[in-house]
Amino acid sequence: MTNVILDGSDMTRAITRIAHEIVERNKGAADVVLLGIPTRGFPIAERIASAIERIEGRRPDTGSLDVTLYRDDLRMRPARALEPTSIPASGVDDRVVILVDDVLFSGRTIRAALDAISDLGRPRAVQLAVMVDRGHRELPIRPDFVGKNLPTSVDEQVRVSVAEVDGTDEVTISGGTR
């Protein structure tokens, strides 16, 4: 059985709230760079950037950061094609980099992203924005900005769908004993 946790309008409100929180925490968005982790983190990062532009009148730089080659579980997963990595021309040095992902689970993807960023430069700070935090961390990683905290069991599946990739906006949960 699959349950819809957030619909498209819920996701829009969450993205708007995250954008406001980013602007407030960083006293504006002048030095902010949003890096989305493919596949769904990138369109979410673009939407957050658009929301920040509506708030601040200036769109922060955005890019995508494929972390595949930095993962510690490469040997345990089937091979997959690399996604694009695109870093703004202004780079990440001495800027506030906000990693954006769809679901935070074990924290291993974010650990890989931190390693990838260190190869790109030296940001002043790194923050994390996720649409869903489902718990079950294996590493000491905590998001700074969360669309929805969603306590789950390990055997449940959480899926964030975005129109740019999936044709619809929603967050669903399936499996488990719910």
C-alpha cells in the first residue's frame, strides 16, 4: 500500500519555507551556492533558488554534484551511469554551499558529497537541505533545512517525485507495517 505524504502544493510550501530559512540563517543569499545531488536534488535546488529569488530579488548560483565515485558502497551496488556535475563559474571557495537532496536516510550520500566538495574547493560553510528526513542515520549527519520529518521503519520505502523527472510532485511511503 502506498500513501501520499506530501502532494504538490505541500511540496511547494515546504520549498518556500526552506528558502525563507536559508535567507534568514545566512542573512541573505549573496554568498549562497545551491548544489543539488542528482537525480531529484537538482530540481529541488532549482526550485529553492527560484523561491529565494522571489524573496531577495537575486537568484543564488546553482549547480549539480554527482557523488557516485565518492560513495563507500560502490562495490555493493550495480554499476550506474554518472550524472552531470556542474559547478557555477564563481566556484565554491569562501561561499556557503547548501547541498540539496530529496531524502536523507543513512547519511552516506551526504558524506560522499562532502568528499566531492573538498575536491572542488574550500567553502566557508556547508549546509544541508532535504525534502524528507526519514531518520535511521548511520553517520553523524544532520540536515539544516527539512521539508518534512518522516519517522519510518527501515523496511518502508520513501519516494520523492518531482515533475521535472517523474511528471508529478509528491512524496509517498510504501511497504512496512503502516
